[in-house]
Amino acid sequence: MDKRYDVLIVGGGMVGATIACALGGSDLSVGVLEYQYPKGFDPEQPHDLRVSAISVASQNVIDMVGAWEGILSRRSCPYRRMKVWESDEQRAATEFVADDISEPYLGHIVENRIIQLALLERMAAFDNVDLVCPAKTVSIDYSPGASVVTLEDGTELIGRLLVAADGGESRVRQAAGIGVRKWDYEQSALVASVITDYPQQDITWQQFTATGPLAFLPLSGPHASLVWYNTPQNVKRLMSLPVNQFMTELTETFPESLGKIDTLLERGFFPLRRQHALEYAKEGVVLAGDAAHMIHPLAGQGVNIGMLDAAALAETLLLAQRSGKDITSLAVLKAYERQRRNHNLVMMQTMDLFYRVFSNDNMPLKVMRNIGLGLAERVTPAKNKVMRFAMGLEGPLPALAKMQDIL
């Protein structure tokens, strides 16, 4: 059957599902289209390859929409320390510690599938939210106030407001004629899921090298996720190696902090791209998450700024509805864009700066980098401010991320 919605969200991933949950219980009718429901969770399953570092601000958003308990009831790993260094871990390193700012942790490492499962589970509790899944989209006809999404089975879903939460190759964005500025980084990210001989860890670390960072993300128990940034050519070579040869290169390349790897469970890779939509909104359509922006993942901020998009958009729509404004109007949607676009741009430019400054072997720059990392460790006020910013506790934040319920 064809159906009309006030808000039609294309994409039920982490960002789209968060928007839907935030609108749950309101007077708005909400439809969510998702291509495939994620595989159910079993504690005996191996850890997924794709994980995210969830900031405190993102945790607050997920908690406010009622899905954080769904994550904790499955599995996650809080991290209390974060260490970064370049050549000498002992001399030129900066370590961020949650205790220094009187916080219990800096964030959580969580598998993406678990985040999505918890949000979809929460979404099912709202009478005003419909999940259409599996939903294979055939066409999208953008029309302000009455956009039509046609599914493979012939169903036509009509949305007064069309929300693009369908990723970097967003079909909604393309249908609305919104362009992007983009370029590929000269790096790819190889991700490996491993079991180490260390017990449960509470630290995430990153070592900068000329070809890209080496990163460690702790998971539950002895499990961990490793991220190896390198040139696309070398990443493809590493992916083609037999397991024993790959393990040899990994052990020779990663620092002693990694410890011994007992088992390689899985490996994969993805290219890195910087992309930013020229605008986040037109009348009757709005972008959020990767549909609006893609950034270098070296600080793990991509999903976090997407979660802040979700919170800001939901708040904008709820406040407009409450005050009798048209949620599809350009004035309402541009208010969301103003709130998020500059903040996201600053984060993107900061990640670009890190990428350009650290991804080279220029000796003067290398010396300055090591001096800078050493100084950062000793300048406590500045270090603590950086820590709070990375946690999403500094800067302009939507109310949901500050634990202020507007529903």
C-alpha cells in the first residue's frame, strides 16, 4: 500500500535510526526505509570488523532516545585513556586520561551493527514510526512537500519532508540536485579484527608514521580492532598476502604497545575520501550524516558528527512542529544547516590538517611534530580542553547531546 508520512527517512543506519527514535512519540508520522535488517546479536559471535569510537556527546544522544541500554546489554568497551605519538612513545607522546577531567571514561568502542540493532529495537516501540525493511529503492522523485520513493515491489511512499541518511553516495541528495565538493585522500584504511595476549584494555592509541597512522581500538576482553592507514597500493598488497606473511608484516610494523597477536579473525579495507555537500537543505529535503559529509577517520569523529546532525535535525523539526511552523520550509531547514555545517566544516578542516602535517617524512616537520606532542603532554589546560572537545563536551551542541530533553 502507498503511504504518506510527515518525515520520510531514507536510510535506517546509525544516523537515520537516531533521527527516527528522536522523533518517536511526537505528532509527526515517520517512515524509515532500510535496505537490510542487521544480523541479530549473539555474545558468542566474533566481533565485527566495522566499529566506531562513540564520544560522550554521541552516547548522550543515544541515551536520550532510549537506545543506550540496548548497546550495554550487548557489548561495548569503554576507554579511559588515549595516547598519541610519532617516533618515540616514551619521550614525545601525549596521553589523555579521563581522570584528569573528572570523567569516568573518554568514550566507548562499539560495533556499528550493535549500535544499529539497539536503535532499531528502540524504534519499534513508537507507534508513530514505521520501519520499512527490507526496502529496495527503485526511484526517488524529489518534489517539495510531496517527494515520492518507489520501491521494487511497486510501493510508493510519499514524504512531506525527505531526509537523506543514505550514506556518501546518497541517492536522495542526487535526486534533489545537491552537489558536493570531494577528493580522495592518498590513503586507504586496512582494518583487522584480532585477539591479543593482553587481557581487557582501557586505552586506545595512535602512532603517526609517514604513510599514515597505526591505531589500536580495544574491544571486550582480549579482542581489538587495528587500523593500518597506508597508500592504496600498499593496502591492496597487504590484503593479498597469506595470513602468516600478513601477520609478520603487521608485527614488524606496529609498535611494541600492541603486544603479541594470538589470532587474526578478519581483515578488510576501504578507501578514504573527503566530501562535503554544497548545502544541507532545500525546501522539503535535508541531509544528515555521511550524505552531508565524509571526513578522514583518523580521530574517529565521522560517526560522532553524524550523531550530532541527527540530534540537531530532530530538535529543529520538533520545535518547528510545536510552534506551528512548516517542517518542510527552507527557513526551518536552513536553521539546522546553520547549526551544523560550520561545526562540521571545522572538524573536517582539523582532520585535514592532521592528515597533511603528519602524513609525510619531512624532517623539519617531523622535529616540530615531536616537539609539539611533547609540549602538549606538559600543557595541562590545553590538553584537557582538547580532550573535552574530542568527547563532544565543548563547542556548540544540540540539546539532546547536552542531556536536555525537549520532548
